[in-house]
Amino acid sequence: MKTQTTTHTTTPPHAHEEAVAVETKHWRKKGTSCLKRSLKAITGALVLAVMSATLASAGSIPIPGLCSTGMNSSCTGTATIGSIDPNWTLATPYPSSPSGQPLPSPPWNLTYGPAYVNTPNGFWLANSSTSQWTTPQNESNLGGNYVYATSFNIPVGYDPATASITGFWTSDNEGIEVWLNQQQITGFPLPGAGDSDKAFPFTINSSDATFQSGLNTLYFEIRNRGLGGNDNDPTDTGIRVEFQSSLVGAAPEPSSLLLMGSGVLGLGGVLRRKLKA
């Protein structure tokens, strides 16, 4: 009678422990990688939060020198009808070009002279205590393109990228283009040929225009259509712009930026030490 022999496989000593160690190392490595990604995301979020808080804490002021048409030199009340508008100018000689032709040069290369505060004709949006119509010296003028300009200042210590202006405007006849400094503001609302009795709201900020430190200039180009479309037959023309709000934020103090940078570096050090632990 044959005796059946049973073969047993002997597990080498500590093999189980080594397998567990390899598995543990794998999961530890995977967990550390996930932790690094999470901590990186958290760090980024914290940096943005600190920066936002720093910028939000900076004070804002109304933009100096920004005055609606038809206001006095201090922008505290209306100017006298028939007087020179102290805050706005008109490209001269006017019109700057015939109504069917583009301007001979960009608006910042034109020569500017006085514009005048005037009573609106019966079809125009009425004057108010916060803005009035500004026109050539004689309200009735030849057909063609007219360019009005106004300047304001972004003071030292304030961040031009935070500047924002809201208001409304209208014109006789239609609006053609609006520029800030040497950049046309795309998408700016433009009154049509028969819209001088309507207000067109607008907003100007860093999303569609570039403000700069120091002097800034806004240019409004309008077309006056002569009687029956003939430039040689004068008709009434003018512009009315009302700025309803404006703000520019203070640039962060260097000490604030240094403190923010130190805090971010300190946070990074803490996270690195935790990863090494």
C-alpha cells in the first residue's frame, strides 16, 4: 500500500511582514501625493483670500476732476447758461471733418478750444441740477463730426486698475466713438440720430478700458447731420454727459504687501514641515 505524500509550501520568514510593509509604503506614498495636492490647493486659496482682503481694506475715493457737462469749476453746481464749460473742451476748428468722412487724426492729436453751456432745444433731454448740455458757441452749426473731451486725474498712491465710472449720456446727432486716453472703448452705448431725448447708461472700468496714473482724458465723438442731410445747412448740435459715480482704490501699502508675503512664506514652511513629518 502506497503512502500519499503531502507537499507543504513553506513561507519564508518575514515574507508576510515585508508584503505588508510594501503595501503600507504604497498607500503612504499615494496618500502623501493626495495630501500635497490638497495642501497646494488650500495654499492657493489662502493666498488669494489674503490678497483680496488686503486690497479690499485699501480706501477708495471719488476720481478727482471728473465733472459732468454743464457744471461749474468745482463741480458743486451748474454753470451759467452761455458760459464756457470749465470742465469740457471741443476740438477746433469744428466740425473736425465732414459727416461722411472719418476724423483726419485720432482725437488726442486734435486741437481743443472752449465748449459752451447751453439751453437744450425742445427735442433734447432737459437740463438738470446735475448736468447740462454743452455745445459749440452757437448751438446751430454745420453738419460734420464733433469731438468733446474732458480730463481727470488718478492720484499717486491709487491703483488705476481699480477705477470705475458710471453715468449716462446723450447727443445730437448720433454718437460715433468714445475713447479713454488712446484706446477706443468697445461696446460703449451710442445714441442714435434721433435719441437726443433719451439717456444712455454706461459703465467704464478696467474690463473695457485702461486707466493710467496721473492725467486721463475721455473723448466723445458725435456726428451732426445738417438739415436734410446737407452739411452746409446748420442744425442744433451738442452733448450731455452725467457722471453718477466714480471710484478709485488706494494701492496697497508696501508694508502690507511685505506682511502678506511673510505670511504666505510662513504658511508654506509650516506645510512643508508637516509633509516631512
